[in-house]
Amino acid sequence: MVDLSTTYLGFTLKNPLVVSASPLCEKLDNLKLMEEKGAGAVVLHSLFEEQLTLESLELHHRLSQGTEEFAESLTYLPDLNHYNLGPEKHLEYIQKAKKILNIPLIASLNGTTEGTWVQYAKQMEEAGADALELNIYSLATRFDTSSEMVEKNDLDIIRQVRENISIPLAVKLGPYFSSFANLAKRMEEAGADALVLFNRFYQPDIDVEKLEVVPNLGLSRPESLRLRLRWVAILCGHLKADLAITGGVHSHIDVLKSMMAGAKVAMMTSVLLEKGITYLQTVKDNLVTWMEEHEYQSIQQMQGSMSQKSVKDPQRFERANYVWVLSSYLL
């Protein structure tokens, strides 16, 4: 019998398939179906810093109506009061979800700056979340902001959140840092129990007819996995924090690659949006079949087997791979 179990954030999961944060997680029936079809854990849709800021501004408005002190900039923000049903409804949703699930429930908090919004991390814990995923999604566009300032800001947020909760903390972040390995180590030291690699930055597009900047949401493709595999393979064995891969996981082969690189879990959303939640069962079944055919007894047996520290030619994960790829291309 193949053992699919893995450990993540201090929990023993029945398998490494984790559903990442998405609109699919906004319905309780979907969460229950995810569990039934094989999810080892679920990350709920995010509560955003902007939602909490709006709530604070609304309270200020109610207390100071008629004084013309209400922030004008509020009218330029998206209507986030109804996104995810609002902050209080979000906490209530965590309570309801916890009651119907037997697998770990990971709440998601999305923010970019220091502030009182991080106190909601504690409220998520109190609502029943088993762990918290802190999604740091920001783009440094100010010319007076240095890379050191960007990293310090992210580390300070992690420390703030860590101080507010006692449950495990995962940090989901993007790859765009000049010295990612160094930053990963410092994030662990700041309180991260796991690193989730990588956040996808959604790029706006330009409508040339309407002369407008428009949102553009594209689902991940399997090719997106390569960047994640490379960095998980490099970090594996050098951190105490767990490593999770998100972005580009579309099949059991992608899950296998993630495990071999050194990840504890493989997160998926895009393929479930395309093929439905029941596709989880297909991935799980195919995973078992492949492992039986290749005589693997457990997931833990393969974890890290293809990491940088384990392969014969570690440089393949660094610059040597760049040279090798270019020289191997045939016209």
C-alpha cells in the first residue's frame, strides 16, 4: 500500500494535494467536496488589507459625518466591502468551514504594509483557522524605495503577524528579489514556519480602443512550475521551514516533480477551475498508480531526492543550466 502522507506546518496530511486560495473556496459545499475528492488541506480565499482599511475608514466616516473628513481616496478603490462578504463575514465563514472539515483549514491574509490590519490574524486564529498563510503581494514602484527597504518591510510584517498568533504561519511571496536564498532564510528567522513559492503577479493590459488599463487574469500553465521547482530544489535542506509549491501544478507528474524537488505539499487552483474540483481524485489516483509502477512506497521517500544537494550535478540549478540549455538547442 502506497503511503501518500506528508507533513506540513506541523500537521500530518493524508496526501500532499492542497487547494490554494481562490474563489472556489468561497462556498462551503466546495470545501466539503475538496475534502471528499482527496485534498490534504485547504487554503481559504484571502482577506485583504484593503478590505480592513475600508472598514476602518467607514467607521471613521460614521463617527464624523458632516465634518468633511472622510478620505476622498476611498472612491478610487475597488468595492471591497462586498468582496468575500466583508471582514466580519469572512471570520464567520472560517468558523463555519472549520465545523464541516476534518482536514487542516488554512486562512489567508493578504497585505503589503505594516498596520493594524495584521491584528486580524489573531481573529482568524480565534475563528478556528488551523494555520495562517500570509500572502505578501506588492510591487515597489517608488523611485526612492530601495531593495533593502522592500525586504525590511516584508520581514517586519512577518514579525508583526507572528507576534499576533500562536498557530503555524506560512508566507506566500513572489520570486522578484535580488538575493532570494538570503531573504528566505531571514523570513524563517522572522517567524515563517513555511514558505509558499511563488505568488503570481497579475499583469494589467491596455485596451487600445477604450484607452484604458484593464485587469487581465490568466490561469497558470504547467510551464510555470519550472521556476518553483528550481528554487525549492535550491532551498531544500538549508531551511527548517517547510516548502510548498504553488503555480503550475496541473497533474500527478507535477506533484511528483514538486515532491522530488523538496516540497512538502503541491498546491493547485487553476486546473480545478478548468476541470472541476473532482479532478483532485484523478490526480490522487494517478499519483498512486505511478508510485506503484515505479516501486515507491511513500511520498516521504521521494521528497528532496532531486533537490540541489541530492543530484549529481548541483550546478544544473544555477548558471550552468543556462549555458547547457542554450548549447543544447538545435536549429
